[in-house]
Amino acid sequence: MSNFFFFFALLVIVFAVQFIQIDGECTKVLSKCETSDCNDTCNSYAEGVRVLNASCSSLNLCTCTFDRPPPEGPTPPCDVVLGVCTDSCNNECCNNKCKSSFPNTGSGACILAFDRDLCMCTYNR
């Protein structure tokens, strides 16, 4: 009986964790790296959030990682570039990539931003 109870309790915990939305890291693509200092851009973007990382992606885009979503701004407040859109990976492919990374809140679309056709994934944390 005790092994069954332990297994059942563990199973309940695993399923419960799957449905809990936890605030966490939030990324935001803000600018092209050649036009601004990424570190300064991230640190001046929003008050009340801590910058965990400021980096230039492989596409030379300033991507900031915050400890939580910025308090003010557009909804959804978090976004990440998942690559460049092509004929073989268009809006549907981009949306599928985003949903696989952020199944509960992700939405992907090909958009023209920073002089490129990017697969932009927006999500809530």
C-alpha cells in the first residue's frame, strides 16, 4: 500500500506542476547590435526588472533576458527570434516552432523587423 501511495502522490505532483504558470525569465529583442550598445540598451529598457543577460544573437540582434517580464509594455511582454523565415519555413512553421517552445502562451509569426524577415515568437510568463 505504501508503494502505491508514494507512486500516486508522485504522479499527482508531476501533473500539477505541468499546469502551474510560473513567472520566470523573459527575453526581449530590442535593437540591432551595430546601432546600439546592447548592455546599455537592456539596462535602460525597463525599471523594476533585473537584467540577467544582454547578448547579440547570431543574427546580430540585441536580446535581453530579464528576471521577469517588464512591468509596463505591450502584451505579451516577452519575445524571442527563432530564426529567419524562408519559403520552406513560413508563418505556419514559425508558429509551430514557437508553440513547441512555449506551448501554453506562444504565438509565432514571420515579421519584417531589423531589416530581416524573422520568425518572431511572442509569449507570456
